[in-house]
Amino acid sequence: MGRQPAATDAEGRATQEADPRAFPKATGKQLLQAVFGLALAAAILVFGLPWFGQTTWTEIGTHLDRLGWVNGLELFGLVVLGLWLYTFTLTGSLPGLGHVKALIVNVSGSAAGNLLPGGGAAGVAATYLMLRSWGFARAAISTSVIVSGVWNVVARMAMPLLGVALLSSTDALPKGVRRGAFTGGIVGLVIIAVFVAILISPHKTERFGAWVHRRFGGRVSAWREQRGKSRVDLRHVLVDQRRRLATVTATGWFPMTVGVVGFLGVYFLLFWRTMEVVGVDLSLGKLFAAYAVGRLLTAVGVTPGGLGITEAGTLAVMVAWGADKPAAAAGVLVFAIFTHLLEVPLGAMGWLAWFVMPKVPLTPDGAPGARA
């Protein structure tokens, strides 16, 4: 795989940064956040599932018993397939990245995000660390994070709207579900509009960059100088970022779309099979709408990855549509185990794989060098 050159500042000089082989260390605040977030998620699952499902753990357990090892292997296979499909989004957004490394980045970043409230930032930090250690430039990584993030947000916002469209002609929808779906659709359209406007108008991007530099450039440069770094031209940064976004979008839109749609599609298949196994009897359209609501709730940053909140919201929707209450509670719990908790040991394996893989050798001044 072709390597990216070492990062440079606005004047083209090589910049200093931490050893990319260094393993990240959690701060005391991060550990406290992780413990609090996981405790809150556990409390919501333990006490919230029976409450929202209007059932008991004894009744839920009778449906959990239906999940044998054969069904478990099937569900695990769907998880692996979904994670592999998402590597197309990462390789499409970052030219030169292979699918194996993309899978390592994906599971490792997801594990970090699943352990910390608002874990998206932790996932991005893990992504940055790994990709820098393999020689990718910081600008290319930031472009990948932005583009893949836009693809993800738009897809998750559009899903509830699609669920409403599938059901509105045949089923009565709760007012809250309908309102949330339309809100998500509108937000998704706004994101698309802003993203397209940035891509097609370099002149407006330059004008906006000049305004940003006038307002914030001095403070940003002063902050960088305090840390021994050079001053930065924010207008140049934004114009260069727009050019990178346009290039990556033009060349990678198809694999990125295949990755996101394939990942969410396979995970819906996983959701449907999970509900079928534990005995939930709802139409495919209602299951899709409930799944879409759950995927939207994963963005709630109170608990790691929205764990607990996602399951409670999904369960409430299915119960409102007449699903068997203990079965629905068992279904959302099993789905959470395979899509959230299982990613933690998979992520640990990803971190181990990254740790033993070759890294880009360091130059004497500590900056990562290029390697073919």
C-alpha cells in the first residue's frame, strides 16, 4: 500500500508529534466517565427493560432460552459481515487503506466509542492514532473522518423517514415516531445541502475561510505558538480541506455508499432474525421502523454508544405496536449484545492486531517518515 508523506505545517515544514507507536493512555476523567456511563447503561437495561416492556426478567428469560448456539453463530456471522461491508466506506474515504486495516480501525474505534459516553470523539482519536502509525497524513485522515461521518449521519437520519414511508399507508404510527422521523429527515437534508454547497463553491469556501481567519485566526495561532507550533492560515486550511473533500467524494462516493447501506442493511437483517428467534411477531415494515429509531438513538451521548437508551426506545416503539412484551424485551437485549457488547472483545482483538503490526519508522526528530 502506498504511504502518505509526513505531515507538514502551513509553510511546508515537517511537524513534530507523538510517537505513533505509543499506546493511548486513558485519563482519570475518562475512566470516571466510562464507569459512570456503563453503570447508567446497565441500570437502564436492568430496570428499564422490564419497566418499558411491562414484564419481568423471568418472562424475558423464557424467550432468551430460545437462542441456541446455532442461532448464535448465525447472528455472529451477520455481525462480521456487516463490519466487513463497512470497510468499503473507510477504504473509499481514504485512498490507500486496505480492507484488513480498515476492519481493525473500525472495530477498535467502535470499542473505544462503546466504552465512553459521547464516545464518538474516542473513536476518532483511535482512528487517528492507528492511521498515523501506518503513515497516513493528518489532512487525509481528517478528510476521511468528515466524509465518512457525513455518509453515516445522513443514512441514519434518512432511515426513520423511510420507515414512516413504508408504514404510513398501512399502519397507524405513534405521533412521536412520526415527528422524530420527519425531524431526522429534515436534518439529513440540511446536512446534504451544506455539504454539497461546500463542494461546488470554492469561491464561497474561500470567502468563508477568510472570515473565519479574521475572527479566529489570531487566537488559534496564539494557542499553537504556546505549544511550540507554527502559526496557521485558517483560510488556507479550509480551502485545502474543501479540495480534499471534493476529490474524495468524486472518487469514493460509490464504495462509501455501498459500505454504509450494506452495513445498515445487514444489521437490519440481524435485527429481524433476532426478533424472529425470540418470538416477536411484527410485520417487516414495523420491525424496520423500530430498527431505524434505534439506529437514530445511538447518537444519544449520555451513555456509551447510546446503550440502554437505544434499547428502551426501540422496545417502547415495538410494545406500542402490539409486540409480545417479554419477547420484545428479550429481542432488544440480544441485539444489544451482538451489536454493542460484542464489539468490545472484537475491538480488543483489533487493538492487539494493531499493536503487533509494523508501524512507519520514525525519523531522528521523532516525526513519522514516508515508506513505500
